[in-house]
Amino acid sequence: AQSVTQLDSQVPVFEEAPVELRCNYSSSVSVYLFWYVQYPNQGLQLLLKYLSGSTLVKGINGFEAEFNKSQTSFHLRKPSVHISDTAEYFCAVSVEGSNYKLTFGKGTLLTVNP
Amino acid sequence: GAVVSQHPSWVICKSGTSVKIECRSLDFQATTMFWYRQFPKQSLMLMATSNEGSKATYEQGVEKDKFLINHASLTLSTLTVTSAHPEDSSFYICSASSGVNNEQFFGPGTRLTVL
């Protein structure tokens, strides 16, 4: 079975600073990787996804992530954050033949301070 | 983009009553729908997977007689919490997949409070 580890439960940063949210996964088969953002009392919004091809994936709101197979990682980055980026971020993995079932990490709360 | 709606967005009910939550895919046909439960400050826990026209597949530890799931059409799935109790209070989120690109689209969630 697959699993996802988000190493940081909380990440506080100052506005306009760069940020990296870490995500590692475990799976014995090929994976598809996703990052979602959740604002308070809302559902999940897809930031970006890796299905195949280029390992550097660009998403919405200036976020990007790099798939590193050897390190089984899919870290999320943004070069300059805004107050509005304050939210919970979830990394998720899906594997072939799983009927598209997602396994989520525990989430990282990104807090951007002025 | 693909849009998924949920109704109601929040509901308060008395202990012992049943509550139905609807999940609709508004602009695509959802061959598979998923129901998640999220406790405060925690991650999403998959409750069940439903394919249109067939019985839902429940995750281990989820009571199928308590959480009734129906996926009667390609655009609608319902979750009924039967004989709700305060411990069922939670944020319930559905998602839908058209089977393309292995992607799920999430609804906005339903906040259930059982008194």
C-alpha cells in the first residue's frame, strides 16, 4: 500500500519570502502525485499534479513542485508568498489500478505573516 | 474546469435523525465518486468509493449500514448518515472523477453538527 508523509505540520513564513513544503511518498508501483490547497471551511482545490513526463510541474498561484523518483519526494515550492497563501496544503498520491483512490498526507499549515 | 457541488453546505440535526448529503458533478459525467470525512485540523479520511450503478466500496472501519451511499446516476451521489450521533459531527467532502488523467474534483464540503 502507498503512503504519504508531510514532514512539517506547520510552516510560518514572512510575506514575500520563499517557501518549500515537503512531501515524501512510499509505493511499490508507479505513482501519480498531487498537491491540494484547502482554505478554512472549504473543499480542496488542485494546485498541481504529476502524472508523467517532465519532473518539474508548474501549477496555479505561482506554485511548482518537482518529482524526484530516487528520493521519493514531491516538494512544493513558491519563490515569494503572499498573505493570501495562508492555508492548509495536502500532498496526495494515487497509484495505477487503484480506481483513482487518493491517499493524503496529514497536511501542512502554511501561515504567511506580514 | 470541472465543478462539483454539495448540498447542503451545513446542517444541524438532532441525535437519532438521518441526514442526506448530495454530491453533484455539474459539467461532467462522474464514473466514480468518493466520500471523505475530515475532523478539525486533520487530513481527509476516505470513507467509501462508489461507481455509478454499483454498490459502494467502504474503507475498513466504516459502517456501511450507518453511512449509506447511493450513486444512481453519472452526476449524483448521496451520503445518508443514519441515526446520527454527536460523534458523527464532522466535515464531509465528496469528490468525483471522470476517469481522465487520474484526477478527482472536490466539492466544497458539508459541515454536519449533531446535537
